[in-house]
Amino acid sequence: MDSSKLDEGTAYGKPAGTCRSELTLVTAGTPGGEYLRRYWHPVGLASDATSRPKPVRVLGEDLILYRDGRGRPGLVYPRCIHRGTSLYYGRVEDRGIRCCYHGWLFDVEGRCLEQPCEPDAGRKIRDRMRQPWYPVVEQYGLIFAYLGPAERKPALPRYDLLEDLEQGEFLEADDSSIGSGGAVIVPCNWLQHFENVMDPFHVPILHGSFSGPQFVEQMALMPEVSYATTERGAKCLQVRKLEDGNIFNRITEVVMPTLRLVASPRVTKYARAASIGWVLPIDDTSFRIYVTGRVRKAGELRESTSRYEGKRWIELTTEEHQRLPGDYEAQTGQGTITFHSEEHLASSDRGVSLVRRVLKEQIDIVKSGGDPMGVSHAADAPMVRTEAGNFIADAETAPRQ
Amino acid sequence: MDSSKLDEGTAYGKPAGTCRSELTLVTAGTPGGEYLRRYWHPVGLASDATSRPKPVRVLGEDLILYRDGRGRPGLVYPRCIHRGTSLYYGRVEDRGIRCCYHGWLFDVEGRCLEQPCEPDAGRKIRDRMRQPWYPVVEQYGLIFAYLGPAERKPALPRYDLLEDLEQGEFLEADDSSIGSGGAVIVPCNWLQHFENVMDPFHVPILHGSFSGPQFVEQMALMPEVSYATTERGAKCLQVRKLEDGNIFNRITEVVMPTLRLVASPRVTKYARAASIGWVLPIDDTSFRIYVTGRVRKAGELRESTSRYEGKRWIELTTEEHQRLPGDYEAQTGQGTITFHSEEHLASSDRGVSLVRRVLKEQIDIVKSGGDPMGVSHAADAPMVRTEAGNFIADAETAPRQ
Amino acid sequence: MDSSKLDEGTAYGKPAGTCRSELTLVTAGTPGGEYLRRYWHPVGLASDATSRPKPVRVLGEDLILYRDGRGRPGLVYPRCIHRGTSLYYGRVEDRGIRCCYHGWLFDVEGRCLEQPCEPDAGRKIRDRMRQPWYPVVEQYGLIFAYLGPAERKPALPRYDLLEDLEQGEFLEADDSSIGSGGAVIVPCNWLQHFENVMDPFHVPILHGSFSGPQFVEQMALMPEVSYATTERGAKCLQVRKLEDGNIFNRITEVVMPTLRLVASPRVTKYARAASIGWVLPIDDTSFRIYVTGRVRKAGELRESTSRYEGKRWIELTTEEHQRLPGDYEAQTGQGTITFHSEEHLASSDRGVSLVRRVLKEQIDIVKSGGDPMGVSHAADAPMVRTEAGNFIADAETAPRQ
């Protein structure tokens, strides 16, 4: 070997990759987990809470969701406080859920109402015992839960775009992870998806020259992009000059902690976004997306799911997944939690950097005892106003940021 | 939010659960594991020991069970002491088992009889080598093994109820985990099952109002219950006053270390228990049950297995397992090893507490160098007398404890 | 119990087994891993490098193999240095491989050629970035890679037996792990297979009296065996006196680091070995074998695979695998990494001991900064001469070592 021509840049000696755990971990006690626990998160469709106990996994916690005979949804720690048997095997009754093993009955707030094997049904002792539970509220066709400290529980926010319905519109909720580009449960950290919302540059590549054009002609153009923080998160303006001289302005938004506001990339009309997606971190290495949107006919939300050479994602062969990657492949292809230490962020990644910076700031605020962005304790807090959408304008009237 | 009405008792901040590892762990070197290693345990049916080496797992140890050509059962460490190849691939011969790789031959006590690739078949060196083995004895249709220190090996006990056979009765052994309420191998710690034997209160709930009545009318009544230790373990007396004025007395027993003496809950007749179940801890997180009982026709033992809406357990759908839980669901529903730190034991749990106390005492005795309850080193030790059964009496002649 | 007759040699109290990790571990940073990284290893057939990116695992490293449009094979770290998406989803182009997410393009040596979302395709920044890669060379129908430090990269050796082809012979490469005795990927440490090459005594047992005779009559005779180190590894001479008075001399060789030179045990003719097997450690607990050999018709190599009672290995039932074990069963039967602490090596294991000693010496040489056996940095290094084969001789002319 000519030692003057050594191989450069080989993988030998490459340090092991590391991730920014302060941003990515979601379990209780971690900085990110505590931050996420200052907000309400969807844990199911309203129709998931029934008389059949349903296991759900949220922020790394296994819980049981049900609805008592009086119509109240309940979300409880699965292990019965008596002897630990799972309330998955419990029976839902009028007043709550009853453990199968010795019949202790708990209401939706964890109060123990009956201990049938104890003298007088446990009247003397049962009030001192409480099944761990979490508060839940129904809204927009979803069940939202708050897994944080009681004294920090915020009001459940309302969003303009799901409130100001037009004639003939109604709200539809969906739990199939619309927007994930693939499976309902996506086996990677939630942030890999969330930061993608502020990454408009992958659209002409991944969804364009690689596996597309998956969307419409307008979207395949490389846009001019600018970013800004908002009082609720961050936004990204993508400006494309169309052939007819008009300006196509597209705004996507992330709203803290996990909301994606992305107007249809199919641009069937120029209008504000018609739906909100809540990215739910199931645990450190998987997430799913709940969506509620304005529709004019039932099932409309799910119709917008991508096709690949005419096939649905679930129908693709291994070879086709490899040849026609989408968001699912790109994001799970980063590993269960990506190695931030190995990244080389460039100018087109400013949106990703911005999301991480906002996230880091909010985590630090929670660490220092404050309330993070978007949290309000006032029951009469104003509706959250959003900007996301696809808009058309002539050059003079283009929106500014 | 009205801060004067904070949510109370939510799951936020709940400490991680812990288990009493000194009671539950079964591997060598743990307190519970050393205690269990002072007794004989069943490792298979007598018919499991054949010329085909059979892998068995007992107290966390993987072993090979076989029967040599002379009819002697053998139980050996699987890795051949020569080069480590598993004796699972060995060939059983007249004098023992031969490793497939280089042909070393061992007898049922681990002596090396041949090393065919060595000069003179290894005559000069083979006597210094020994394949690790355990002593086994056949009794009651089962093969019992002793995995403890040689100097503490007890006599193998005999039990009255399997000895005093009536005309027409014979003994039948079964390895299908009768009494587990489900699968042959149950994926949770053995103690979750064992302590259940002393928990008569779950019967009217789990087997009654939930998934039953699985048994007979008498059993569905809530009993008066008393408990006592015995010289071999502990017992539980359940007294039910029947409509005809008679008293139904049911006694269940645990005999240390793992024996369950439970008369048929179907109460086809009033009589002493007809079978013994040995709960075998496979490892820390799974167990199985071997049963030997007196029967009048072959297959009778297994006929007593529970039905759920006419179906056998194996035939239930996921939804039916959830809706019709039995012992299997209740006990595996406590997790692989339950979190004792989260329990709230009440007066109806005195039997469970008693089992744990007796167990703890025996473990402590072993720790301090003594022989635990029920261990006898005398070959002519008296037969163990038991009390379990279903008995009928008028009020005056009811048994007392 | 008669305490004067205590059980001896039981498994109770046996210490936990341990392995010689310095010999067996293959990942970067371990002594064995660094030693192995001073040699070229096969990572696929030449035909495995195509326009479809192929994941390969070598010495515990996950890599992507492909061939660019100009015919150059490339082997790269899978995570794109931009944002970490796997190049498994990349598109192979004329000049290299392009990541699906944002389109960065890398050549086979990891140079970044394009960043389409950056100004001017990243011209200002891309030269400072390099996708980790490894050098590869095609030879003998295989793709060899060098995963070690650049300044130590040796010349790729050539071997006489694959160079001096006779009239009508050509080279054939195979990736089905011929010689493993079983599956393509064998789930145990590579050394368990490699040392077996220097263990001629298992042949009359495992392949003879147990599951055979799998080979020919001559092989079933117990040989006289001698061993020696060579300048490239170690060899083993097995001398068998045939009935006709002739001497059958069989030489098997290991060539460092992982080459097995084993003439056909079917002895269709007396001749030097016709193939080389490279044992590729996939990771600490699995390996596969690439073979290149001289053949006269396509597919000839794989025809030599063993049959068991007429069946191919893959067709055997569980019971037949147990009753008819071969190398696969014997070696995986030692566990994923055998416990060297429990071995009892004897005189017939001198070949195994020799392989380990040579291996240990080479590892120590690498540790002290030297080049291990067989490494040459001269492009014009002489061809490696080998000795393996089946040879016939009358008693006077038998080869000597």
C-alpha cells in the first residue's frame, strides 16, 4: 500500500452515536416527560371508552380506559390497589369498574366504593384507599387526559379551526395516524415526526423525486422558506411563485406540545388548515397520531391517505417500501431514537433547529418551575388562533411574517 | 381551574412498585431459591424419562432428563463437561448418556465411563471428571429431583391421601397444570398461585359473580373463614351453613414447600381431598403444576378442568378471556412478579398473609442453617397426615381448629 | 439418609460458567475485534452489490452494500450523516447513493457530491462532510471489505489453490454457509466453528457412529493425528492406514484470521483442497461462511452438502435434529458463546488448544502494535501456498510434518 494515499473518512473509530435525551425521553421523571405532563394529551377516540376496559399506553405509562354506566370516561392505573390484578379484567358497572379477583369497585376518580369480601363491604377502611387515576375530558371526538401534577392542571385549549365551522361541515376524529406516512403505531421517537412538520424541504425530495410526485404539481416546486416562533409554537412560510404569476403561500405550524397543523398537501383548495393532528408519544420509542378535522362527509379524513403506485402503504412489499419510501420510512429509518451527535444540520434544517430550540426552552421553563408555552389555567381562556393553510395571492398581497 | 378543588389521588408521582424478592426469587443463591432447594420437586411424569433426552427447567436451572437402558432415570446439567455441547443431542445407552460431539459417556450419577477419542478410552483421566447431576426418585407417577446441598438431602415424603387407596382406586399423575386455571406453563411467579390456595374469598367473586358460578351452589355462598398453621404448612377452614341446616366444612391446605391440597370445588361428594398438586417454579416468572390423585378411571383428573360458557380455556377468544377471567387471568394479571409495595391487604387477606409469614419463617430457618418445616432425614419418617377435604356435619359436630 | 454416602459431584453450587471473551468478542474496541479488523473479510457475493441497497452485518457493524451505476461496489455506514435516515432507503445512481429524505448524494468513498436543498447544492459546505465508509475489493466472486485502521490496511491475499486452475475448471462462490452443517446464519460464536476445523476426532463420532457414516468408509477410521503451526495458521495431519496397505493422509488447515481449508470428506479423489471457506463473524453470537472453490460445473459446490437419512438439514424435524446431530447442532449446542471455564480438554483436543493459542498470540501482537500473521502491505506479496488436501501414498512416501 502506498502510505501516502491512506483511506480517509472511513467508519473505523467512529464514536458511538448519542441522542439528546433531554428532548426525546417522555417517561415520568425525565425533563421531556415532565414537560409533556403539563398538557392534555389524547388517549383515545371518544368511542374507545366503553364498557370493555381498553389498555392504552401514554408517555410510557400503561393505563386502562373505560366508560362507566353513567357515561363518564375513566382512566386508571391498571393494577388494582388491593392485590394488583389488572383492571383489564375488570367489569364496568354503573358506578365504575370492579376488579375480577375480589370485587373491589372504584369510580372514575379512583374512589373505592365497595370491598365485598370485607365486613360491611369495607365501609371502615375503603375511604382511605384510592386507585390511581387521571382526569379525562371529552372534546373534538377525542378523550384527553392530563398526566401531570394536579396543581398545574391547565384548561383544555380550544382551537379556532375546529370551532368556526361552515355550513355543512362537522368534526370527525380519526385514530389511524393520518400523516405518519405508514402504520398506526410508528416505532420511533415522536420528535422525529414532530420536527418533520417544520421541514418543508423534504417535500420535493422524499415526496417528489423519490416516491412521487405524491401530491400536486405546486408542491413539487422548491419553495422559498422562512420561519418564525409564535406564541403557541412555531410556523413556517413556504412561498412558491406559480406559472400564472400568482403566489402560493403555504403555512405549516407546530403548536406545543405535540400539535401538527398541516393543510392538505393535495391543495384541493386554497384555505386555512382543516384539521389538527396530535402526536401522542406512546413511549420513548413509539408514537401515534390522533386527528380531528372539519369534514363534509364521514370518512373524508382518511381518504386523504397517500398512495404509492396505486397501493396503500399497508399493501406495499418489502421491495416497494425500500424503493418508495415516505415519511414513515424516512423517520423510522433514523432509528428508534436518532443519534443527534451524528447529524450535520445545514441551512435547510433551520425549521428543525427551531422546533428543538422552542422545545428546549419550554422544558427548561418547566424545570425552573414555570408554566410552558400555551398553558392557561383560566377556564375562560381565549380560543387558540392558528395560521396554517394554503393561500393564494398576487405578489403584492402576499402575507408577511 | 379552581385551585381549591385539586384532583386527589392521581397516578402522577406514584413511586415505582417493588416486589418482596426474598419470597419470590427461586434461582440458586437467592434466599427463596436456597430454601426451595431443601425439598424434592417434581421435574416430570415418570413417562417423561425415556431414551429421548428431554429438556426441563426447574428453579431457573436448565437440565436434561432421560432414562438409561437399565431403567434408571437421570437428570444432568446439559453442557457436556468435555466441550460443552448439550446432552440434549446425546444418545441414551444401556449405561447412561453419550455426548454426540466426541462420544463421552456418563452414567445417571455423572460418572464418566468412556472417552472414545482418548487413549484407552480415557481410562487414566476419566475418573477425575464428573458431569454435574442431581438425584432423582420415582414416586406417585412423578420423577422427583433434589437440587440442594448433598448433606441436607431429606427423605422423600409420603402422603396419607395418596397411600390409603380404597377398593377400585388407583393413582394417576398429570402434567397439564390442573388448578392453574389456564395454560400448562403460567407466566408469573409461583407464589401468586400458591398463596391463592389460602384465599377462599376470591371464590364467590372470581369464580362466582364474575365468571361463574363455575362450581356448585354451595361454593357460591360467602363462607365464614378461619386459618391456622400446621406442622406442615397452613390450613384454611371455610364454614357454610346450608339450607337444609347442615354445615358444609371445607378445608384447604398448603404443605411446604409448594403443595396445594384442594378438594374438588365441584363437591361431588363430601370426602377428604383426592389429589395433591405440586407447584413447580420453573423460574422466577413462570410455574407449572404436577398433580397426582386417586381415581377410578384413567383420565379422570383432567375431566375436572373448568369450562367457561361451555368452552375450554384454550378455546376462549381474547374478548372471552377478558370477560370471563379465572385464576390464570387474575394471577398473571398481577404481572410477572407482583408489586407487593402497592398492595392493600385487608381482613379477607389473612390467609395470604399467613402463607407469606410461614414462607418467610422457613426461609429464615434455612438462612440460619436449620432444616425447614416438613424436612426429615429419617428413611422411616412417618407418613404426612393431611386434613383437606369437603365435609358435611350437623351444627353440633362441626370440626374445630 | 446415610450421611456416610453423600451424593458427590452434583450440580448444586456449581459456579456460573464464563467464556474467554478476549478470544471470542468481535466488535470494535475488543481485543478480538481489533485483531479481526486487520484483515479483509467477505461481506457478500459480488452479485450482492447491486442498485438495490443491501443491509449486511459484519463484526457487529450494520452496513449498506451497493454498486453504483459505474460498477463500483460501495459499503457505507447506514445512517446518512445529514439527518440519520438509513441509506437502505437510498437510491443508487451513476455516481453513488442518494438519501431519500433530503437527497444528499455520496460516492462509494463517502464523499458528499450533492445537497439539493442547500444553496448551490451545498457547494460551500459539502466537502467538509463525509459519509463513513469502508474500502471494498472484488476477488474470487466475493466482495471483501477492510474494517480496520487505514494505516494498517493490508494487501488482499491471493491463494494458490484458487489461482492454479486446471483445464475446464472455474471458480464458483457460494454464500449458503457450506460446512456449517446447517443454517446459513449460525447462532453461535464463530470460534466454536473455526476451532472445529482442527478437531479431527469428532469426525468418527459425530459424523460416524452418531449421524453417519455421513462420509466415506475411509473417514470412519480413527486416525493418527499430528498438528503443527504454519506461517499462515495451523494444520492437522490425519493418517489412516487403509486395508490395501496404502496410507491415506488428510491435511486440514486454518489460515488466519478465519479461513477454513478442508478437502472434501467424501474423498472423491485424492487431491489438494478445492475450496476456501471464510468464516464471517456477523457479531459476537452468530456467523456465516462464504466459500469459493474450483468447480467444473455450476452449482457443484452446494451439491456436496450433507444428507441425513436422505433429507437435507432444512427438512429435518425437531426429533431428527436431536437424533441426527451434525456440526450445527454440536456447535450451537455449546451455547451462543461456550463456557470455556467448564471445559475439560484432553489429548484429543490438542488441535483446538493450538488454534486458540495461535489466535491468542495474534491478538496480543495486535495489542502491542504489530501486524498479525499473514498480513502483508506489499502489493506484490507472494501468493499464499496451502497444504490442505486428501493424499494417498504407500507407507514409505507418506508426507512428514
